Amino acid sequence: MVVERKKLKSIEIDIEKNVFKLNGEDMKGVSRLDIDFDNGKWTLLVTKDEFYTQ
């Protein structure tokens, strides 16, 4: 498994408006979020489904 590390700048979740943005970009296909705050630093692990067809 390859884990791509990216900088976490912002996260926006509004359940009533069905909004989920990560670093200002709409997110689709996300099946799980794990967010952690430790010693003043945030980390976020996103599990995402991607579909490929021929």
C-alpha cells in the first residue's frame, strides 16, 4: 500500500449542506476519515474509493 502525504491546510464539513472540502477542494468517494490532534498538531487520514474502467 502506498500512502501519499499531503499538507493539511483546511477541512470543511457541513452535514446540513452536504459539503466536504479538504484544502478547498470538494471531496468525493471518501469512505472514512481519521482525524487526530496531538501536541498541537493535526493529522488526517482519508480512505477513498477510486473506480477504474477499461
